[in-house]
Amino acid sequence: MAEAAVRLADGVWRIPTVHWDLVNSFALVDQDGSVTLVDCGLKGSAPRLEAGLAAIGKAPQDVTRIVLTHAHHDHAGGAAAASQLTGSPITVHEGDAVFARAGTTPGLDRSVPMARLLTRLRTPTFTPVEVGEALTDGQLLPVAGGLLVVHTPGHTPGTCPCCTSRAGC
């Protein structure tokens, strides 16, 4: 069985949300003990998120923010339950906020063979979430010494991995 949380660096943890570590959430622990979750896995991931938090000595109430890198079901599917569990708002780029609020995923890039196959099967949905903050490119989040929002549309209209401003992305 996989570990509930894997330390990647000081204050940075990977929390596997499905078997074989195929889908992950990340916990960023600040010096004040507050936690930011990045992505929430698929629907049904809340127990694994809670176990991951416990493994790093944190509780759901320590989570102060949930950031979604984009609104696909494998990143946002567990967001509604995670928000309810922690009481934390959902933060996502303004380009994907409409999808997060509706619980739908943006269309897949049909030039990719796997996307064509997935589109034929069905369009995944997830429980809609209330978006507390819509991110914009260049915004600096007060997390982990400063996370810079880098808008990289393509995978979805609002894909935005955050990176540490210290690393220069």
C-alpha cells in the first residue's frame, strides 16, 4: 500500500489520492502551520486527503486554502468534499472558474489520441464548487514564501501551475 503522504521538500508533501500514485494532491505547510492544498484528486478522494494530512501531523482545520491547477475531474473532482471537510475556499484561475462552478470539464484537445478516446467514452463531471478567489496571471499568493501564478492555457483555458517566485519558475 502506498504511503499516505510523501515528503518532497521542507513543507512540501505529495498526497496520493488513488492507488498507484496516479493522481496526487500536494500539501504546502507554511511556517505558521497553515496548509494549502493544491488539487484534490477525483471524487471520493477526501478520505485519502484526510489520511495524508494526518500523516504529516495536520488536521483538516489546518487547511486555509485549496488551489486547483485546472478544472479537470482528476484535479477538481474531490474539491467540493475537500472544501466541506476543511472549511476552506476554492481558488482557481479565472479561465477555469466557470467550469469549476458548473462542475464540468473544459473540452479536451482532440488532436491528442487519448483525448479523442476519452471524449468518445463520456465527458467527466464533478460536484460544482463555490470559487472563493479567481486567480490571474502574475498574481503572487502568500503561500510557501510566495507562489507565483503562471497562466499556461492550452490543457484548459485556465491552467495555471503555481511556482515559487524564489525559483524563478
